[in-house]
Amino acid sequence: MDQKELQFLKEITDLQGTSGNEDVVRTYLKEKYVDVADTIETDGMGSLMATLGNQGPRIMAVGHMDEVGFMVRAITDDGYIKFSRCGYFFVSGVLSQHFTILTDTGEVDALCALGPGMFTDKYPEMDQLVMDVGCTSKDEVKALGIQIGDFIVPKANFQQLGKDKKYLVNKAWDNRIGCAVSYRIMEELKQIEHPNIFIGGGTTQEEVGTRGAKTLGYLANADIGFSIDVGIADDMHGQAKEGIALGKGPELCVMDSHTISNRKLLKFAVQVAEECKIPYQVSIMKHGGTDASEFQHVRSGMPVLLVNVPSRYAHTPTSMIHYDDYVNTIRLMVELIRRLDEDKVKEIRNF
Ligand code: ZN
């Protein structure tokens, strides 16, 4: 494993960026893109677009910058914090976890706890949970700088598991891994000839309803679009019930709740993966959607393909991906994009 690559992955997942609060992620990415991109722009929703090249069809492959988190909704008289979801957080992953509250004056550590009088074996509802910041009154909480509307993010804890340390654990793989892949594609394409304009970057507010994708999709005005996100591996407890497993390659997703990938683009991706001997998995996501749901019908429509890096435990404070899947997603995307010339794009866009 490349240590520089691991450091990049740690840095990008450590960043605190819930939906609507992607500033630090955008700043981090902008600084990286300065070295490789020809142009860098943002739209009115804060989504980031970087381009490379100035001729040929426009090919976009981006991830979303935001991660699931919470927002301070109320402070109780006895010094607890009630919160609302910013994106879909599974309640089963939240209790007793460590969080950070981002205030105007700095960060405050918090522990997710049961509400008063709730000490029980029964799993609580989200609304029964509170954040405990070690205070006994509303005034004490306010003195820490905490206000209604402050964002709450899970604590980062990057780890490498397994005998070869390739199982990577942290918060926010969903979807900093997509942002990382998008950036790395551009780095790779910068070294080689490619017959198109590549558009990388990241969208905002995906986890609350693919909002930043709507505006970035319009701004990008691409001919072909890929959304790079995490997929759901079902190999937990050692059994891949339906075949999607960590370490077996990127997922080419045929369909999710909001998008059906373009069939010609999907077949082309399979053909390129076979030709280049890059492992891949064909999947269908039963629940949820990604930015592709917006890209597909922006302007007069865009053929899209969902490319997912398999993950376990998404939408909890700690998820897991496999290093090889990250590397193979970049490899496959670069091979695909370098083959998307004017003729191929015409063929895919011809209905
Ligand atoms: Zn996602």
C-alpha cells in the first residue's frame, strides 16, 4: 500500500463536513486541484467543479463532499442537547458514540446518550437520544459556545484492520472516497492523453436529497456523467448473500431507487474492466439513491453510470472500505474515461 495514498485517505475522511457545512472539504479539495486542474469553479450551492482539458466531449465523475451528521435543535434546562438528523443516520449506530459539536468559537466534545430516565435494554428512537457535553444547565451549555443550528459530526478514528491492513475504517467514507477517486482520476489523466474534457470535484448536500448535484450538473453541462459513491456490501459476518463484497472491485450499479444506469455505458464499463483485467461487481442497490439521480435529467438529460466503492456500515459513525477497491475504482475510471472519445460518446448518446 502506498503510504501517501493512505495519508490522503485519512486526511479526507477526518475532515468535518456534514450536509450544508462542506467548507473544510471544499477548501481542502480546492488546494489539491490547484496543482492539476485547468479551471476550478464553485456554484451557488457550494459544489466544486474542476476541469482538465479543453477539447472533446465533457465527461464528469464526481463524489459528494458531505457526510451524515446532526444539528443542535434544542438545549434542555438540565444541560442536554437535543438534535436533528442532517442526512439519514441509523439510530442503531449512534448511542454511546463520540461526537464533536462545531461552534462559532471552537469544537466541543459530546457523547450521545439516552435521555433522562431512559436506562433500558430496549433500543431507543432517535428522538429519545441526547448529546451529553458534561453540563448541568442551559447556561453552562451556552457558555461552551453551543447554539441552535450548530453542526454535530462523528469523531474521526482512522484505523487499518486485517492481516494486510487493507480494511480501512473511519467516519465519512460516504462519500469522501468518491471525492478522493474523482481527484485521483484527474491526477492520473494529467499524465496521459485523453480525448475529452474531464470534470471532477464534489457536490454538496447529497445526504439531504442530492441538492448540490442539481446545480453542479447544470454548471458542468456534461455529455456523460458518473457518480462515484459508496455501495452497500453484504458480506458482513463473512457471508456475501448477494455477492457484493469488500475487496472484490468497484460496483457497477445497474439501478438504485432513483436511477437506472445507461445500458450502453454500463456494458462499455464491463467491457473495459474485462479488457483491462480490473475486478468489478455488478450490483443493484435496493434502497437509496446518489447524485446520478439529478445528473441524469439535468438540462436535456445525460447518460449516467453509478460507480460505487463497496462499504460496510454506511450511515453510522464508523464505516469500512477496502483499499484495493479504492485503487481499482481509480484504475477502471481512468481506463473508461480515456476511451470516451467523440465517437464513443456519440454512440452512447444516440437513442
Ligand atoms: Zn453517499
